[in-house]
Amino acid sequence: MEFESVIGLETHVELSTKTKMYCGCAIEFGGKANTHVCPVCLGLPGSLPQLNKQVVELGIKAGIALNCEITKVGRMDRKNYFYPDCPRNYQITQDELPLCRNGYVDIELESGEIKRIGIERIHIEDDAGKLLHTKRGALIDFNRAGVPLIEIVTKPDLRTTEEVTLYLTKIKSILSAAGISDCKMEEGSLRCDVNISVREKGDEKLGVRTEIKNINSFKSVEKVLNYEFDRQVEAVKNNEEMFVETRRWDEANNLTVVMRSKEEANDYRYFPEGDLVTLNISDEWIEEIGKTIPELPHEKQARFIKEYGLPKYDAHVLTLTTSMADFFDEAAKLSRDPKAASNWIMGDISRLMKAESIWIEELKFTPNDVAELIEVIKDGTISSAIGKQVLEDMFESGKSPKTIIDEKGLKVNNDEGAILEMVNKVLDENPQVIEQFKAGKDRILGFAVGQVMKMAKGQANPGIVNKLVEQEVKKR
């Protein structure tokens, strides 16, 4: 008996606004507890919410970017529940009239297959506060209360951890590139609830669903899916009675723990929020917002492959962040050698950034400097080996390649007479080169070339060195 997972995701994304959803309090991650609060976000009697227009704009922007239909006439609703970090005892969200519906995201599987993941809805809502569990008891920080979110709800179209990771990676890249959210999972800007059931492969009937709440890393999502799949399959095989239930992920023990079952589930008693006006969204407003969406990562990736002839892998890596993609794009155009620009950025530049734990936007040099480095190597001013040294100096000092080459006297030596002297010296000191070459071992020439380059401190023209080594060996 072979089983498969049926998975749906509810992804909560914090929007990139400066103020909260229904009041003017500033949003600041890591601020001193309970300092960014007011009567509205504390839910004090007599306070009235006022919807932040930018929240609606960013919600519409997300909907357009994720291929959704935009709801023209909508409203906000009250979702009633009591919890210590929900100061009003209700959340202002959307129920029957979400801002966006019927969207999709296409993901490319490792096999090369394109799979479409349906998006049921995207709605806007505010976040709750944050509970801090200490030895003294539970403390509440209301700074996060009222922070605007969108919730992206997929259809149950996902089947594997690979598909889930690809989907989350793609929406994260889209939302970040479009300026909708910074999507910093470590700061809680992107979290997701996982809905999973299992069934026999080929069966169209859905199994009994379990929801796992508030997972804040891709690695944890993968662990949750693997654990729940094994747990549910074992339960089915043992004919255990299954219940619709909500669980949480226990990171310390790598297992899910029951929070509540269907019988204990809250009745949220949704009803329209009477303190906020109806949302009337015109076609003109939607069109205006659509024009602000930049070229998205998957669109850039396709362009890099078509325009620059890059391999799919290079295009994928270079579009993982907007900053990396923009840096490469400019370097490729300036150098007129996209593959060389790609090799430098994905290779030595990424290595240096990783070693110093910095992002590409923090580099001291520019795409123009990378283009100049490619140029001086191609025209023979310096060798590729010297180019690596120059790059390290650029990384430290921010100086241009030509400045570094002039200051350190790194130009390639093209003097055939001087190089010939070094070649003969190497051959005199290494008679085995002649012996092995005459015995048919041509690869020994590479050793001789390496010794000459070492003697020249990497500054001899490699083409001239190769030519003279072969010429002198054959003479002897």
C-alpha cells in the first residue's frame, strides 16, 4: 500500500508599511516591549480603527503578482476569539469577501515538470501581540498587535516537501522583489500554517486533515511534513480513529503536539466590521498598482537565459535576490560578456561575501569595476590568476582594477626574451621534463609552464609561456 500527502498552506506575510494596519503606531522589529502602542492597537474602549490605505495597495499588489482576481467591492470582518495577546478579543480580518481570489504560482520540479499551485484566496488582516514565556510566567508584548498581514491560502495542490519548498521559495522571492514584504522569516515576517492529510495513491477521497500552526522556517516546514506523513500513515495502517485537529511543532523534540481537536475548535462568529467602510476598488486603481510591480525574479531568470544565453542554473542562482540580479545585469551589459560576469559573481565574489558574511549591496566596488576586471583580463593586461588577486584587493579597498594594477605593477609581462630566459632556467633545473616528454608524456609540459609562471610571480603572459615551453622542449 503506497500513500501520498495532500498539502495546503496558509502563509502569513507581514507587509512593508511604516505604520500599523488600523492606527499610526510605528512598526519596528525588536523595539522595547510595549512602546509602539496606542488605544487603538491596545483595543481600549472608545477607540476606533482607520484602515491604512497602503495595506490595501500592497494586498492588491500581491494579488496581481500572484495572478489573482481582485475583489472590487469588499469589506473587513470581525473574527471573534479570546486569547491574551489579542487585546480586542477579536481580529479584524476578511471572511466572505477576501481581497484576492483564484490565483496561482507555477513551480518547476527537479524533473523539469512545471506544476501549477492554485491560490484560493489572499486576505488582509492584523497580527496579534507576542507572548513571552518566562520563569515568572507569561508576559505580553503588544508592539506586534495591529501589524498588517496578508494571508495567502493555497488549494490542496501540493504533494511533496519538494513542491512545498519550491512554492514557498517562489512566493518569498516574488513578494520581496515587489517590495510587498521583506519576508524575513527569522523576524517573523513570513510564517505558515501547514494543512496535511494522507491517502492511498490513486484515491481521490481526501484523508483526515491536521493543521500545524506558525512554522517560521523552511527547514521546520520540511520536518513537520515528514513527521506528520509518517505519523498519519502509521495511524491509517493501524486503523486508528483520526480526528480533524490543530497541532503545533515542538522544535526541541521534533514532533507535533495536539493543541485542540475539532470538538474544541473555536466558533469565530464572523460578522462585518461596522467601524470600517466598504472597500470599493476601481479598475483604474488596480491598473495603477500593477504598473508599480517590477520585473519579478522568474521573469528575470527567463530573460537572462534568453538575452544572455546563461545556463538555467546560473540564471536561477543570480535571481535569488533582487540585489544580486541587478548587480549581474549591469555587469553583464557593461562588460558585454555575461558568462564571465556570471562566473565572477557566482564564484570568487560570492566566496568573499560568504567569508565576510555580507550581502552584495554592501560591496565596496561596483558592477562597472567587475566589467573593467573582465576587460583587463581579456585584453591581456593581467592574467586570470592575477585577476583573482586584484578582486581581493577590490574587495578590501574598493579601488578600481586599473588603479590596483598600476599601484602594484601587476601588468602581464609580454617580453618574449625575458620569458625565454625563465623557460630555459626551469628546463635546466628540471631535466626530467625533457625525458618524460620524449617518452610521450605530454602532460609534463603543464608542470614546466607552472614553474615558469611561479618564477614570474604569475605576471608572464600564459600564451607566450606555453608557446616557448613547447618550443624549447622540442629543441632539446
